[in-house]
Amino acid sequence: MSLTLTDQDQLTLRTAAWGAVSLMSAAGAAGSAHKAATEGSIALTSATGPVGHVLAKAPKGVKWGKTVAELADVVLPALTEAMSLLKLQDAAEAANFRGTILVCLDAAARTHQGPPSPTMADMARKITEALDAA
């Protein structure tokens, strides 16, 4: 099966992925938000396959909001929507996208010494639930 993504589909994937990194960065702000964002971004730009080509660029023109709650209101539904549209077209690419996001979560969480903070662990759980809701 081939993957055909419209410009809007690509924006949804980018919003979901880059937004997930932003959420993890915001949740880890007590540690090093910049380091979490950097590690998560490196993981995104290291993705492969058709999804990797899409995620190589950050989204443009997205209104993220000014609070973590507003960011989550944009990102969590985008994660579910991204998984839904990928599952309809190519299950392997849906799995690739999900795996890429999980690698990003892990990379962002590893920026701290020891286990992730309760805030980061909770955000990772919410992101994973949004991926699995599709």
C-alpha cells in the first residue's frame, strides 16, 4: 500500500510530532526544557521512511497557545488524528510514526538524571494514550 498525504495531512503529522516534543519540553521545564526539546527534535529528524520525510520539517503557522493546557488542546487531538489517517493508508507507517513519537518521548525524558519527573511521566502517558486512541 502506498502512502498519499495531502498538505493538511502532513501538517497534522508535523503538529502532532513536534507538538509532542514541545509538551515533553514544557513538562520538563523544572529540569532542562531546552535539552529535552533538543533531544526530542533530534529523534524526530532522525525518523526514516515516508513519515520521516514529513517530520524532517517543523510545522509552520500552527497556533500553539500560551499555556501547556492550550498546547495539549492542539497536540493531543493531532496525535490521535495522525494515527487514524496513517492507519487508514498504511499500517506500517502508522507503527513507524508511533515508534518515532515514543523514541522522542524517551529521548526528552533522558535529559534528566535518574527517572523522569512525575510531570514528565504523566505527559508521556497522555501522549501515548492519544496515540493509542485512534
